Amino acid sequence: MQKRNIKRSAVVGYCMGVKKAVNSAIMMRKKYPTSCIYTLGHLIHNPITLKRLEDLGIKVLDESDLDKDILKKDDVVIIRAHGVHPRVFEKLKEKKIVVADFTCPHVIANRHLAEKCSKKGTVILAGDKNHPELISIQGYVLQNKNAMCLIVQNAKEAEKIEIKDSNSPFFLIAQTTIKNEEFDLIQTILSKRLSNLKVFNTICSATFERQNALKNLINEVDAVLIIGGKSSANTKRLFTTAQEKGKPTFFIESVSDISEEVYRFNSIGLASGASTPDEVINEVENVLSMNL
């Protein structure tokens, strides 16, 4: 019998920052076996991994919960890979708890860059204004007296953003998970509007590599499955990229989401977001590899 051809993208599975965060959370459970452990918000955007952490007794705490009488002495609170707003960090430090900061090193580097640039001019962050990474970075920048920090989400906003003095220094910094094409469009428009713009393409290499690997994969298969959490920004961007290339594309979180339509294709490519565990990708590949 003929076998279905399943081809993986060259870059799949956890990125460095996610792997560090997940492994560190598991390590905290071993280190504090009797403590209540919380992540401040969902540690990563993948429901399967979150269920694994929940099974270990690691609960999710919302930022609004910090004003309630929930945390007790010696509880453990984990800061996720995206980081948090500085006032949230200060609230945590005021409590007699253990704070474990697992902010991704790439996000921390982005934050330091933005803080440095804000002392010389206006910082423009390119990305999703509601994403915790940009909320965190903007919060740190605006701590500095007289600092200016704007967020531009897309080309349309880049054209309309209010600029008082186009000759003053501006610094464009990318959200680590923004699509390279989106950032390029924003950069092109702002470069025309601002005579003194310095650009920092700080897109995480994991994001960039996944996008490029997907583009190569699309040319080699009949259809593409994007595997990852529906709330994951970088996974959603992979899905959009494949769709824009006109390839039949399906977005799934696990094998249970695979539709009957997928099985019509003889050649299927698998790509995943940076927060998708290897075991999920393996399971999807095994199911799809069955004989036609």
C-alpha cells in the first residue's frame, strides 16, 4: 500500500526560551515540593504543556490576583518568558514569596536596548500592543523620566502615527515574534516619514528561522499542518504565512483536531510554533503516516 509522505519543517519544537521556561518550572516543583507554585499568566501559549504543569500542581495566577489575599509566605511565583510590567514585578517583591524570573533572554535584551535608546530619543516598538512582551518593555521604558515609547502594530498604523518632530532621533525595535515581512513594511514607511530613524531588527532567530523553514517546506508538499496553541502569536503568524502562499493549510493543537479533509492529501508538511512540544509533533506525524 502507498504511504503518505510526511515532511517536517527544518525547525520545529520548543525554542530556547520556551524550553528554558518549561524545564525551569518543573525544576521549581522539585526544589519546592510542598510549596504552592504559580505562573503569572500562562507560562507559554500551548494548552498541552499547560495541562502538564497543572498536573504537577503548578497553578496560573492572573495579575489582578496580586491585589487579593491569595499568595502566602513562601509561595513561589514564576514570571513567564514574555516578562512582566515593572510595576507587577514591584508588587511581587513586596510580598514574602519566592519570585522566579524566567523571562526569555531575547526579551530581556530587547528591553535593555529599548531603555538605552529611550535616553537618546523616541522608541517605537513594532508589534502587537496587547502582547505581554511589548507591555513589559514599554513599561520599563516609560519608567524613565521624559521617555517616549510608541507601539506600531502594522503598516497602516505606521502611516498614521502622530509625529511632532520628524527630525528628532527615533529608534525602531521589533517584537521578537513579529513576522519579518510585517516589520519590513513598518520600517519602509517610517523610514520615509522620519529623517533620523535607527532600525533594530530584533526578531528572535527562532521566529525568523521558522518562517523561512516554512516557506521552503510549502514548495515541497500538497498541504501544511501548523501545530501549536491557538493563542500563540508566532504560531498564528506561521498559519498566516502558509495561507498567503495559497497552500491548503490547517491549524491544529493536537491529533484530535485533524479533520478528515487533511487525509485527502498524499504529501503533508508539518510546522510548529515555538511553544509546541516534540511529543505532540511526533504524535501527529505517526497518525498521518498511516497507509493511504
